[in-house]
Amino acid sequence: MKVVDEVLIPPREGRTIKVLKDQTLRVTDVEGEQVGDMVVLNLHDKRERYCAWLSQQLQGNLLQFSTLYSNPPFMRPMMTIVEDKVKVHWAGASMCNRLLLEKRGGVGRFGCNEILAGILYPHGVEPHEVPDVFNVFMRMNIFEDGRRENGFPGGKKGDYTDFLSHMDCLVGISACPDDLDPTNNFKCKSLLMQVIENS
Ligand SMILES: [Zn+2]
């Protein structure tokens, strides 16, 4: 295993990293019980990005699937999960935001949406164009009547998920700043992104 790049994401912050075709992105839950909101864009054409509804539809599951597909009209596999120590993720595309945090008592705070908008802007993505997210390590409880409720996170210290990239990608992750509910077990921590060269 040869790590060719790595970026630590401090608590409540976001970072980007480039992952080239046939490289693997490893996302590690450094301290445990921290979720990350991940966006994936085509490095060379930011109009192509991970699409949650298409990925859910093609693989018939709201919570668990292995391949992250891009939006129409592109509709191509962008990344595939090839190893997963956690197997708990939320693929419903929702991300915390200033309005949600305000409703929970966190007035004036930024959520993953605002954090991702900030890190993607230098790459030419406008704030109203923040793509769908794949919520690594996040547990979403879904009930028969349609209610949904954030559960406690799935990852323990050192757990990771590996995504094999099928094209050159720009990946952005927000180390979720929500400490007002069980999402991150009420404490915000860091995440680690590593790019692994497959030879
Ligand atoms: Zn969040």
C-alpha cells in the first residue's frame, strides 16, 4: 500500500483532495464516532458529480450500496466501495445546514452545507450548486411510517472505508459540525483522507 497524498480534516472543517482514476481514497474515522459529508465531482468537468437518487435507484437501496454514480446525462460509475470496516453510511444526500442547526438551538452556526460551499467555491462551484453528499459512517434510522432520525455513528477509532476511483475526481469532505444530536455522539472530531496508489 503506497499512500501518495493525505489530508487531515480538523473537527467542524472541510477539505478537498484529488483522487485520480484507479487510485483508492481511504476515509478514516481517526478517533471514532465521527461522520463525514462527502461530495465527489469529475475533476475535469464539475457539472458531473455524485448523484444520490440515481445511485439509490440503480442499486435498490436507500442506505447501502457500493457504487457512487454520477448525475444524468453522464450516469457513470465514479467510485466503488472496495473495502469497508464500518458498513454504516447514509446515502440519502441530506447534509446539516445553518437552518437545521438553528432549529436545534445552534443559532448562527454553519453546517456541512456551508462548509462544503466554502471549500468548493475556489474550484468554481457556486454555493447553490453544492452536490449531493454521501454520508460516510452516518447512521440514519428509517421507520415504517416514513419518519427518519439520526442515529449514533457507525465507526470506531481507526475504522475506514476505501473507495476505488473510476475517473479523475475532486473529493470534498466536511467533518460534520453537528454536536447537537447523536449524529457524531455529541462531540465533533477529525477525519483523515488518504490517496492510495494501486500498482
Ligand atoms: Zn453535518
